[in-house]
Amino acid sequence: MAQPVIGLLGGGQLGRMLCEAAGPLGIQIAVLDAENCPAKQANHNDLHVTGSFKDPAKIKELAARCDFLTVEIEHVDTEILEEIATKGFEAQDANGKTIKKTIPVHPSWKTIRLIQDKYQQKEYFIQKGIPVAKQMAIQSDSDDARKASLQEAAVKFGLPFMLKGSKGSYDGRGNFKIRSPQDFEVAAKEMGNQPLYAEKWVPFEMELAVMVMRTEDDDGKLIKASPYPVVETIHEDSICTKVFFPPRKVSDDVKARAQKVACDVVSNLWGRGVFAVEMFLLKDGHILVNEVAPRPHNSGHYTIEAVPQMSQYKAQLCSILNTVPDDLALVPRVPSSLMVNILGGAQPTSHDRLVDLTRTMGSSSLDVYLHQYGKESKPGRKIGHITAVGYSSIQRLEQLSRPLITACDEIRAERVGEAVAPHDESKFKGVPLVAVTMGSDSDLTVMSAGLKVLDDFGVPYEVRITSAHRTPELMSAFAAEVSKGGVKVIIAGAGGAAHLPGMISSETHLPVIGVPVKASVLDGVDSLYSIVQMPRGVPCATIGINNSTNAALEAIRILGTSYPEYAERMKAYQRGLKTDVYAKDRKLQAHGWKAYLQEMNAKK
Amino acid sequence: MAQPVIGLLGGGQLGRMLCEAAGPLGIQIAVLDAENCPAKQANHNDLHVTGSFKDPAKIKELAARCDFLTVEIEHVDTEILEEIATKGFEAQDANGKTIKKTIPVHPSWKTIRLIQDKYQQKEYFIQKGIPVAKQMAIQSDSDDARKASLQEAAVKFGLPFMLKGSKGSYDGRGNFKIRSPQDFEVAAKEMGNQPLYAEKWVPFEMELAVMVMRTEDDDGKLIKASPYPVVETIHEDSICTKVFFPPRKVSDDVKARAQKVACDVVSNLWGRGVFAVEMFLLKDGHILVNEVAPRPHNSGHYTIEAVPQMSQYKAQLCSILNTVPDDLALVPRVPSSLMVNILGGAQPTSHDRLVDLTRTMGSSSLDVYLHQYGKESKPGRKIGHITAVGYSSIQRLEQLSRPLITACDEIRAERVGEAVAPHDESKFKGVPLVAVTMGSDSDLTVMSAGLKVLDDFGVPYEVRITSAHRTPELMSAFAAEVSKGGVKVIIAGAGGAAHLPGMISSETHLPVIGVPVKASVLDGVDSLYSIVQMPRGVPCATIGINNSTNAALEAIRILGTSYPEYAERMKAYQRGLKTDVYAKDRKLQAHGWKAYLQEMNAKK
């Protein structure tokens, strides 16, 4: 079957990873870029064009041999792309005759043109009801006009505010933070003679990003904007350095809203492909769109391993060719992943230690994937990335990946001449997988045995007192909160008319394990019956009276159904139980029962 | 960091996938093969050599620019490899001066030489205590000598037996099944003038294969032979067409023995890299080694997706470079996978439908990965493969992959001019996520309510009667079997001295939900206490007396922790419960309690 050819403007690392995805799929890519660019190293054919992706003649030469055109960078001449997609350009047909040809350009030249002007882009988003930071254009006809305009911005937005160039900025270049009126002149000088705009300073809690795959029919009608999961991005020196999936401390509600905002953005753009939407999460929970990239993006590299069935690169290809399965959901196939960029260090060999780490760090709880781009190392240059994949929470993965993170930080510190910020261990407390609650602090003694088991198995958990009778509203809020994400199992202990476990079960879809705590009368039977005899429809898995140990073990068995790591620890624990009994039996055989009993009694 | 260069003899699909793995790792591969061979399409550099991997001069040209040499095919000249690895060959140094150079060859030329002679290879295995089929060399000095020798084999092994060429056979070519003395002459003619041997006919149940990664220090001392999981391979027309991981009906014991045998084989060979060991599983459970390939192999393609942290290709590279992490286990990261080869069909476009399927079949339960090799289609030629990955049992995956299997079978049928064998649906029952068991059929009435809930939620389950007291061995076997994979939760119901749920819990690491069934006396309290009051260490999550509905709902909540699909259904169910009660209250308000009660009583 003759596959259509996709022409690609630019052959850097994004193009290279696009080629790596295309190869096994039998999709032909023709790359326009220098002879030995990263993409061409991974894809050899006689369709490539040697030259600059900014050269109109070369772009047309490429287009002449392709069925589709796409980009790995948005800083391209959209006039040419518009001509190729709509008006037609001159090409030779099979007989060498010159004909007019048009081919589809994805994403659309319209999208790329809009994205190139950051001010216009955000005006457009405002018009479409998408949340962005407040902005105003800065006059630059004369120094006086600019100064007046900056003054106006300072009044309107307060200080500090951001002064940004509308066009051509990339990886944070072309941004200036105005802290005081003294900065006006310096900023004007630094930013040069380009269209500028002022943006309200947004003190954000965290940066989030969502990749979105956009499919569209041949008439340019949107089929679907499908979001990938939300990630947390870390920027240093205005370069993305780390990406956490899932974000470390973000509620399901925020995640859902971030995906919604990202899809709204991409639904309002044009053409097929993947799009990165970078956002700020504010202290008050609001989300603002910061940047949009109409192409595969650093924040989506993790999808190669985390969403392998449809990485951002495969999605770019399949959406362009319109071969995305109808019911495909971009669901991750692993619970957590961390991407770190390999940035060139102070020395050409500075990053070697990072590469070396990828050869030793793999284990049963952690996979480490190296991606080198075939680029020469220069200080601060993106020459590769590493994706670590974990089989439990992102907090656990972050812990396991500490050597990678430390190496990145140290290489950066050496490069920029700074000291490495000390690592704050307290920030890395695991987000709970198990929530433990009890009706009263008098239950804590009984429940503590289970908490110790959770500690022993390395299960992150939280403990709360939420009385069904005295704080019904707190109990409901607790059940609702823990049901949102992260927590997989709830353990609830209560005594007497022990309603807490069952009531919690009514408020959650999660499995609930009830621990009947023996109260002052009836020997715990009251507690047991109150917990176990739930009405049909609302189950509560009940454990023996006072046996919080078993509640914790049951919770770990449940975790084991999704985290192989815990299943393995449970098996090891069970082998331990066996070994203990065998050892006791051997001792009993060796010493005789009388001596054994004597020793036992002596220990009491 | 200057990476060593690995020279590769042969640039077919194995070489291509090796290059695909090497690229992101920054490992340089120099390929000796034709200009546009599959491997060179995926890897462009100025180290490649154009020519035949059988040409001694070209091999030396390649070796001159490499630090290691490896192969993607075993039909290579081992004299040259021995010279390169031990005696040294003439190469030019950086100043153009001719020097003697030796470089390591992995796997060793000794291994390749042994593998090339299938008779000698098996004699060696026999000597090392590795199980193989009985064999004897066939004299071929004259027609009479050959005839006598064949006669001797017929007496020794019975009829039928296999006549095999010792050298140069590949994908089953060079084998002849001797059914009667009449075949002697035909066989002699067909096999031509080559060294022959006879092999006892082995009627096998199933073909198994294990890839093994062999690491070795620089002195040639074995470090470790690490097995991948066992797979089941299907051969048609003497070509591997399908690979099932895990095998569909094979006990853990057989799997462990197959891995052991494979490691024994590979431990007794020489050099680094991955090795395929193909085996026969006989009816009586014995395992015989059939073939060994000292290189990546068709039966290991599934590792690209199923063991992504160390696919067979990455393992080949890392073992050659001696950069395998110490504690790396080749554990699969998915529960099941199925590989089918794309073989060229009767028409050059026959296989297109198979490729098309990969574009539509992906879903939340199934990932489909296409690998095209950049080869022209010819009837029966391996031009690509497809790996499907499933998230529960291999049986469920096989069911989901039915369209792929059917398309393969139909393309083959068209090519060889046969009818497609009808598909036996009964073999493809979904593998359970929940296992339900009870001590006696008298419990079935109570348990049936829960089974209906599982049906309503679309949960695949199995139901067994396994009495703790009457069939303790069946109960243990059941618990061991369901703990192996697929099943995530066990529900066990029992009455009276209800030991089954707790005993099952002792035999598994999975969460167990116990249903106390009310027996003839004590109103079910005996059952409840027997189930809930488990000793510390072995938890059993207990549900209200006779309440199998809640047991099923609890099981579904647990499934919801790893399958979002079930969490969503549980939420919807809980909304339904709410709606029901609201509706009843509205009705009560509307009709008054007397009419309501009357209607209720009338329904009874």
C-alpha cells in the first residue's frame, strides 16, 4: 500500500522522535533541514530536502514531493504555508510538466500565524472565553509613547508586570519583568524595536501542561479535541527541565478543569495534530493559559512511555493522516512518570553522568528510558531527555528518581555557577494511597497496629478522626475528598453503634474496610454487627474485632491489584509468616513443649 | 562521550529493530548489507558498509571501523569472525598505517559455528545434560550406505522420523518427515548431497520459546543467563506466525522448567547477547530443546512492548556493551501480549487489511502496535509484525484480537490455497477478573444474587465449588491458580464452621471477600464469626450474613481502583440507589403511607 508522504519543516529532536514513531508504522517522512540533523539520522530515504526550513524555495521543493506538510517549530513563514495550502504552488508532475498543486498543511497556517503573535493569540483567546492573564498592547511609535504606555500598564496592572515581545520569543526569551519605573528604559533597550505588550504579573502555584490531539475532517471541521493527562512542568532559566505525571499535589477537580481549558483552546484553533497548552495554576485554584505550541512538545515527551499506544508523536502522525481509532482514549498505561531534560553542561562531558545513571538505575519498581538526540553538547542546549516510569505514586517515583534529579540539578548548578539548592525531604511526603479514619481518638490504640503495618509496607497514608455522630459533615467532606483521586482504599475503625465505616461507604465509590473496635460492653460484637450488617447496595468489608493489622493487610492486597510492587511485598510477607511458623515448629521439636512453654511464659 | 561502535552483519528486520533501539540510546551501529536494506532506513550515518554480509573483505572493512561485531543471522562465515576476534586482521590506524586489530565478536564465533551444525549442536547439548530429541548421524558416502543408515534409524526411532540437514536449514527448510521406507529415496533426492541426521519423531503438545540474555565479562566468563518469560509459538508452513505471552494453557511449573532449560542451554554457549531457545512441550510434561538462535528472534518481538524497559534489542546492545543494570529483572510490564507476523500474501496488497486493522483496533482494553520493516511484499515473506497488548489474561486478549488472527489466517489461506479453519468460539471464553467460590452447592442460592450483580456490571468471573473440608487440595489448587494472573479479587461464601474464605486467603496474596452463609442453626452467626475472626496476618474482608450482593459490589469497588471503567459504573450505580430512594419518598408523599403499604403488601 503506497503510504502518503508527510513533509516536515525542521529536523531537530521533535522531528527525530516523529521519525522514530513513523518508521515502524511505515509512514514516510520527508524532512527539510540540514544534512545531518537529528531527524535525518533516524530516518533515511531519498525524499529529504537539504536546506533551511525558513527558505521559501526549499519549502516548495519539499511540498512538491509530499501529500501533507507539518512543522516541528512554529517559527516558519506562514505566507508560504498559506500559498501551499490554498492558492497553490508550482510543482512538476510525473511527466515533468509544471502544474499548480495544493496540499494540506497541519496544523493550519492560520493556527501558526495566530500563535506567532502572542498578543493577538491571547486577544483571540479572551474573545473565546478562555482564561488568560490581563494584557495590553504597548505603544512603541516613539520613546515617549512607549514610556507613557508602560506607565499606563503599571497603573493598570500594578508592579511588577511582564513586558513581552509579541513575536519570535521562544523558551522564555523576549520576556522582561518590570519591577519599577526605573526598569522602563532598560527593558525598552533589551527588548529592542519589536511589537510589545504588557501582561499582569501572575504569581502562580504551579505550572501545568496538557497535550491535546486535534482531529478534523477534510473540510476543516473539528472532529474531536482529545486531551492527554495533565502534567506538572518545572522551568529553570526559562527552560523546561522536569515534567511530573501526574502533578504532585493537584486535586482531580483541577486536573479536569485544566484538561477542559486545554481542549477549549485547541478546539478554537485550526488543523490537525497535537498541541501543547501550558497553564498557570493560581493559589485560588484558577487556571490561566500561558503558552500554546501547535506541535509535539517537551511537556509531552513522557507520552512515549506513559501513553505508548498513542504517544504525542504517533498522535501527530495519525491525526494528520486521519487514522485515529474512533474510541481511542489517551489513557496512560503506567501510574506515574518523570521526565528530565538532558541539557548540555559546562563541559561537553558534563551530562555523561546523567547518561550513565540510566544504565544502572532500572529496577523492578522503576524503568528508565534514555533518549539522546544525536546533537552536539552546548551549555544549556537540549541534547536529550530521560523518562523514568514508576509503578506506584508520583511521590514514590520522585523518591526513586532522586539520583537523576540531583544529577540534573548539579549539572545545572555547575553551568550557571550557582550552588545546588539543598533538597527538602519534607516536600516529598507521599500522597496517600490509603486513608485511615476512626470515630474517636479512643480508637487510636487499636488502629495503630494497622498504621504500623502500612509503615512497614511503605504505603503512604493519611489518618483522620471523623466521627459519624459528632461531626457528620466532616465525615462526608472527608469521604468526598479522598474519593477524588490518589487514595485507593479507606480503612475506618469504630466501636459500639459503629456507624462510621458504613456511612463512609455510602459516600464513596472506593472500597471501605471496617474495623470493629471493642467498646466497653458486649465485647465488640455490637461494633462487629454495626459494621458488617450493611444493607444491600452499600458494602463494607469487615475485619475481625480490633484487628486493624488485617485491615491494613487487606488494603495492601487491594493495592496489589494495581501496583505489582505491593503484590510482591505481600507475597514476601506471606513467605515470612510461613518461615516464622516453620522456625517455631523446629524450635518446639528441638526443645520440647515444656521448655518452650516456660520460655514463652518468661517473656510475658 | 564517544560511544563505541557496534558492527552488524546483516541489515534485515532484526537489524532494523536493533537500530531503532540503538538510536535513542545514542549507540552507533555500522551495518553491512545492501544500500537500502531495512536497517539502514532507520539509521543513517557514515559508518555503514555496502555489500554482502557473506563477503570476507567487506566484513573486515566493517570490523576496521567498529569496536564490537555482532550478527542478525547465524549463516555467516565463522572463520572470518574467529580471525577478527582472535588472530587479528589488517586494518588502517588513524594515520593510515596498516596494523593488526582484533575486536570482540558477540555472540562468539564458537557459538555461531556450533549452531550452524544442528547435529553437532545437539550432540553438545546431550553431553551437557540438556534434553533434546534422540538423533543419529546418517551415512551419505554412497546411496547404499545412506539407505542402510536410514533403515537403522527407522528401526531405532520407529516411523515416522525426521530427516534433517545438519547445516544451512532455516525456518524449517531442510527437514523431511520420513513416513515409510518408500520415502527413503524421495528424501535422499530432496535433501541433496549434504550431511544428514535422523531425529526421533516428537509428537508435541505445544511449542514454547524463551529468550535469554547472556552477560559475560571481558575474559569470557559467564556473568548471568537471564530469561525472559516463556511464550507459546505457533508455526504454520514452517514459519512462526503467532506468539502468545503467556502461553495459553501451561502451568507455572512448566514455565519455570522451560526457563531453566533455556538458561542451561545459553549458559553452555559463548559470548554476549540474546539467544532464542525454542522447545517442544510433550504430552507428558517433558520439555525438549528444538532450535537455538544466537540473536534476537521472532519469538522475542513481543518484548518491545511487553518488556519495554529491556526489549530483546536493547538487551542485545546492553549485553554487548556490558551495561546491563545489576539487579534488572526481565519482568513483563503488561499481563499479556500476542504477536502476529505480517507475511506477504498472494497479492502485494493482501496484507493491507491487516495494517488497516491496527488503525482501528486500539481501545481501552487493547493496544495494537504495528511494525513495518520497509520490505517489499512477496508471498510468505516476513514484512512486518503486529503486537497486541492486553490488560488482563491472554485468553481475553486473544478474544479481543480475533480480527487480527482471522485476517492473518485468511491471508495465509488465500496464499497457500487452503480453506480457513473454522474458529472454535468455545476456546475463547473471557478470563475472569473475579473468582467466586463456595463450600457447597447449597450456598449457590445465596451466592447467585452476587453473581447477578457481577453480570449487571459486566465483570467477567468464574464460579467454582471448592470445599475446605471435603476437597482441601482442590481449594488450594484453585487459590494458587487464580492468584497467577488475571483474577484480581476472590469472593468465597461458606456456612457453619465456614473455613473456606479464610483458608483461601491463606493461599493467595489477592484480596478475599468472605460471605457468611446462614446455615441451619445459630442464624449465620457461626458463619460470620468463622470468617471475620481471622488471625493477624491473614485478612478476610467480611460482608453481612447472606449478603453476596455486597460482596460483589465490594469486589467491583476494588476493581475500580485499577480499572476506571468499573469505578465509573459504581458511581452510576450509587447515583441510581439515591434516585430510587428519592422516587420512593416522592411516591410516599404523594400517595400517603397507608396506600403505599397496601401496594407493598399486595406485591408480596
